[in-house]
Amino acid sequence: MTKPIPALQEQARRYFDDKALPSILEYVKIENTSPAFDPKGEAVSEAHAALRHFEEWARVHAPEDTTITKISRVENAPMLIIDVPGTAEGEVLLLGHLDKFPDVPGWRNGFSAYEPVIHDQKLHGRAASDSAFAPYAYLSAIGSLAELGETYPRCVIAIEMSSKSNGVHLARYFSDLRALCEHPDLIISFDAGCGDYERIWYTTGYRGFIEGHLSVELLEDAAHSSMSGLIPSVLGIAFELLSRVCNLSSGFVTLDSFAANPPKYMTTGGAETDVIAGKFFLGRADWKRHVPGIVDDAEAAAMLPVWNSSLNVAGIRGLSSSDLTGGILPGRVTLKIAVRTPPDCDCFAATAELEEVLIKDPPFNAAVDFSPSSVLPSWHRGKLPHWLENSVNEASNEAFGKPAAGWANGGVYPSTEIIAQEFADVPILLTGVLGPNANFHAANESLDLPAARKMTAAIARILTELPAN
């Protein structure tokens, strides 16, 4: 590790506050919904407006000789590539996005999705932490180093617009990225969570996701409930089938291909940071009852939503309204089920076993079908390379005052998996500021500004520490 840069923390804070933050406030106002939530293409102009807004800011603040190119291989998901020449050896690919999840109800009085408000050291507004932070932080970090006269590697910043649509269009731009950045030394992505705002949290793996529809049919049409006893319950059959694959109360999946090989500790910091992670997970659930063994054991709670396979029923189609009088026996029901798998699970093999067990020998000779609608692979890179682990720890110590912590988590980052397959031999630093009370993807979303400033400084420090430097 090279010598610390004493002025970097203050320089990054000023750069982020004075130059980046005003532009982020304006970005929050743009209603640019991700393509998957805009089937009629009504937000295409907003997608281009969001990218143009950042591009105009970048052209003013990027270092001299930076090349900025907009590519539109998909009309509603263009990509902006910012190529910053290095002043030292090495090459880094930095990934970000500017598309947003749609607005949802539930914002507190005085706050809304598209009217940014800074309150209690947090910027409130849609995608402030989840989308806007990364692109602005990257250029703020590089700009801070440039103004201090510090060296940094060549940085290729790629900003896409389909991340919240599971990165569906990202691969279309691989030829463009490869042409510019064929063999990067490091990939950085700011799209992940953090257990607290007191250190860098980097992601060592995340869960996979399997979604599908389980349909059970016995009758051509619904029947009167007076026929119960003669006609079996299709809903009951559906849940009996689910009991083959999971514990219906806990949701834990019992099939062999879903089994995990968990580490002793969920985080790289051991029991101490496991407790922090567990408290973070518990805080994201609005508990109304005391659940022994879960809510009173934060260390155990760190493992449960990551290193277990769990199934939940997300919806049921085919039942009559609960306020109808009398009784109706449905002839067919369809359950939408979602399964989260451990980071080390082969999701495609697991999906095949899930389907096989669900449809085999159904009770009462019912017609049963399971149709997977989405399979998002898990990801488990494990430990960072030694040089990068040291760099991240030192950067965390300098910016936050504490060493970094690695962890796996329960979210899914499809864009990371797509990039990891394309750049299989390149280390990936997946980190972010989606921490306690950030409410990312939901109402009352916010960016913790002190953490944002410190993370900007930390990334700047990491950029000075490539092995080639």
C-alpha cells in the first residue's frame, strides 16, 4: 500500500458536495422507469433525458482528454461510455446504471419519489442511492485525484439503462466494452448493500432466484362447495406438492440440489460483523411478533436469509373473492412461487429437480404443471485477491476508520453475473451504500450522504492501488 493521501478525504467531500450533489438532485426528478416496467415505451424519452443529464455534467467535470460516447443498440436502454485516460499504468472498468424502479405508494409526508429532499443527512428520492450514486461517485473520485495531482489508472465508466430489468440489454454492449477495455485489471460496481455506514462492505456472493407458476387442475369448471368430499381440493393438492420440496412453515427447501455449504461465518469479519449483518437483515423486516431463535439472535439471523434455500408463495390465481357468500370449489389454481437459493447453488440444476419433484405422481391424478418464468443464477466469488483485499481494507480504514467487511447477501445482481461471465478472470469489487434505512427500491428511499462522501474517497484511494501502479 502506498502512503496515505491526507488531503483526499476533504477533497472528495468537497468535490461530491459542490459538484456532484446538485446534479444528483436534478436527476432524481427524472421519471425514467426501467424497460421491464415500461412495456409501452412511454419512458423512452426520459431514459435518454437521464443519460443526457449525466452526460452534460460529465463533460464539464471529467478530466481533460476524456472521451464520452453514447451508444443506442436498444432504443429504450442506451449506454454511456466515459473513457478517462490514465496518468498511471492499469485499467479499471467501472459499472453503473441510471434506470429506476417505478414509484410506489407509502412515502412519508413531505417526501416523494421525484421531488428530492435533503433531511437529517440523507437525500430522499427515487434511485438516489441505488442508481445515481455510482456514476457520480466514480467521476468525483477520479476528479478528486486529478485536482490533487495524484495518479490513477485508465478508467472506463459504463452507464447502462436496463439494470433494474435484470440487465436484459447489457450483453448487447459487450462488443463495445471489449473494444475499449479488453483486459481490465479490476471491475468495480456500486450496486450492492452495506450492513452499516461505518466501513466498506463488499459482496463475496449472493443468492440465486427461481420463479415460476405451479398449476393444479381437476375440473373443467368451478363446482359448488356441496360437492366437497367428493371433489378434492386443488389448492390442497398444490400445497401438498409444495410440501415435497420445502417446509411449508419456514419455507426452507429440502431438495438435495438446493443444499448449501455455508462458511463458519457469513462475513469476513467473523462474529462481530455477523451480528451487524444480522441486525441489518432483521431491521428490513417489520416484525409484529417475537420469533424465538430469530429476532433475538442477530448472529444466527445473518446466515438465515443468505445460506438457506427458501420458497414463498407470491400469489394465487383461481380462488373466488373472500367476501362472496356461499362456497365455491375451484377447478384450477395457479400458484406463483419464488425460491431464493444459496450463493453456491447451481440454479439451473436446482430448477430441473424442483420441476421433476413437483409434477411427479400428483395426488388424485390431477393435471399438474410447473413453468419456470425466471432463473437468475447465484454468484459466489469468495475472497478477493490478496492485493485487492489489502487495498480495500486500507481504503476503508482511511475513509471510515474501520477495516472493510466482506459478506454474501440475499439480493440478486444479474448484471454482475453477466459481467462475471464475460470477464471471468477479472476481480470484481461489488460494493455500495444501500444500508440501514436506505429503503432502496421502496418508498422513502434515501442516500446516506456522510457514507456517500466517505465511499467516494475510498474508491479514489483504491484506484491508486492497482498492482500495475
